[in-house]
Amino acid sequence: MRTLLVGLLGWIALAPAADWPEWRGAGRQGLWTERGVLDRIPPQGLQVKWRVPVGAGYSGPAIAAGRVFLLDHRPLAGSRVIERVLCLEEKTGKALWTREWEADYRGLDYNNGPRATPTVDGDRVYVLGAKGHLRCLRVTDGSEVWSVDFVRDFGTAVPGWGMSSAPLLVEDKLVAVVGGKGNGKVVAFAKQTDKVLWQALSSETSEPGYSQPILIRRPRPEVVIWHAGALEALDPASGAVLWSHPFRVTMNTPIATPAWSGAHLLVSGFFDGARMMRLDGKTPELAWRSNEGNEIRSDKLHALMSQPLILGEYVYGICSYGQLRCLRRDTGERVWESQAATVERARNVSAWLVRHEDRVLILNDRGELVLARLSPAGYSEIGRTQILEPTSSPGGRRERGAVVWSHPAFANRHMIWRNDREVVRVSLDAAEY
């Protein structure tokens, strides 16, 4: 009986395993809930379970039901490319299937491949190419269920850095940032077909930007869209605008995903800084904002790609020159700043922040995994190790000549991460060390 009880308790300690089926994991909040994960990086480093060659791209992996889904591309002549979905077996890295299509990257900056992370839902996976090809594929074999072309079907003018917003599942709908003509900035499709259920927000006044849509509840569900002209919330049932906060973003560059925690919703951009909304009233109100001025003179938080974290009464985020900052949630007052996580102070330095229990996993653009604890008292590093070689052009001078700008995925006590040459699966399972 004692043996059975010990075994049962051990199983509970390791459970539940959780998939990572979309951008930033389930709920898009960058929260990893699995137990049995190591609490320190061993001196010999981490075990790499497999490495698989891939083409270039910024798309992060998604993991569901023992499969890994990833987008990449390979160049053809001129601006023509082949975009590809790659499905791998999670445990072995074995290629299960691929699906390809041709696209024209003419006019794109950073034309290094697809940007959006796949979104997995049961037996379907939804993938978006850099020029607006949205496809619903079967997870078993990659066969196409339905597809739409944003440019052809909605008159989308693809923004300079490409279509980057992974489609969001809300019950029976797939909500996509389309940037279509007229009132077609956001479109909800029936997830089983390409039927348009509603369209919302005008594309005539601002570009769609590059931020990811998220679903919040206060307590009713709301789809939050941060585009180049405003931060807005839509009724997922009808597309009706529930509230809107004007926020004109320099160079049309809302990129970082909104951070949401209870009564607080935060967005932060490279040029224009942060705005914190309070959601506990009937109509959301602005709690605080960054002072006027560019990112060099920022007083609060000026993120590039990295989604900030709201942890209790404090906010933690990576600023536009790689500074990790702690702010008071209710006022935006800066508590401390550290360069340790990203190392290099230079324009566009970035990192991803993922919460796990009482610490944060920081994946910097040097290809390092950093374990740290963040608190009002300061930054406390537990350890770090090199995972990937930086391979993407940063568009400016950097110490290592290149960067890693894709988001990792965490599932079954392992991390999967990619650069422009390979995707790797690394063990974070405490039982294996």
C-alpha cells in the first residue's frame, strides 16, 4: 500500500503535462504550469534530445498531442519563396508530413520567412504565411480543409514586416487580424469552414500592426486587438466594439502581445512606450502611460517584441535596448533596471519571458536560456546556458552578428526552440539530471 501511495504521489507531482498549442502557450500568457521541471541548470548543460534541420523563419513552434508544428521557407528566384508547414513527432523529431505553397515576398522587410506561430485545435492546425495565406490543415496528414488569401479575398495591403498575428480560437470561431479593406481589419471565420461570421474595425485609418490578438474575461469574454491606431476590445459573438482607447503608434509598429492580469491590461511599444488600462470599471480607463519622448529617453517601458509580465503588484518587461525593468503596476514608477538577462545594450535587443512557478525562463536573442527570479528586490539569476546559435540578421550591429527572434515552446518538461537552420528539443525534466 505504501509503495502504491508513493507512486501515486509521484505521479501527481509530475502531472499534469500540458501542450503548447499556440503563440505563448494556452491562453497566450507565457505561463508554463508543468511540474517536475529542473530548478537549476546542471554544470554539464542540458540534454538535447534531437535536432532537425529547418529553413529560415520567425514562426515559433506549437506542440499538441505529441506533434510539433512549425513554419519555415526557402527562397526561389527573385522575391518568390516556398513557405512550408512542417509536422514533427514530438519525442523523436521524425518528420510526419509537410505542406508547401508559393508566395511572393516582394516589398517585405526582414523577408526571412513566416512570422506567425501555428494555432492547433484538436484535429486541425491553422497556419498563416507572411503574405497573408491562411490555411486550415488536418493534423494527421497536412491535407487542406480550407484556405483564404487575405490579399485576394479581402483586399489586404500587407504591411512592411508581413502578416504576423497568429489566428485566435474563440469557441467555434477563428479570429484573424486580416487588415482587409473597409471594415475588414479583423475577421472571424467559422473554424470548420472559411465562412465569414463577422468583420470589424476599419483599415482605412491605420495599419493592422504585428501584435497578437488575445482573449480576456472581465467577466464577459472580449477579444483584444492592439493595432496601429488604437487598443480595442471586440465582442467575440458579433465583432461589435465593446471599448476603444486611441493609441497612434509610430511607424505602425505595435508588436508585443498585450499583457493581461485581472483588472489590468498593458501594452508596450518600441517608440511610444507603455499604457496600462484598468478594467474593473464598466468602461476601461487609462491608469498610466509613458512620458512623451523617444525610446532612448523612456521613463517606463518601451518593449520591442517581448510581452511584459504582470506579477502581483509589479510589471516586468524588456525595454527597447534590452533593459529588464521592474515597474509598479498601479503607477508605472520604475523600481529597478538590469542589463544582465540580455547582456548587450543595443537597439532592438530583446528576450522572451515565460513564467514557471516562482521563477521566469528568459530566452534572450543571443540564443541563451536564463533561469531567474524577479521581485521588487531585484533580478536574481539562477543560471544560464547556450541553446541555439544566433542566425537571423538583426538589421544592425550586434556582438554575435546575428540574433534568435523566434519564440520557444514548452511541453512535457521539454523546450523546443528554433533558429534559421534547425529546431531543437531540450530536456528540462528534473528526473533526467
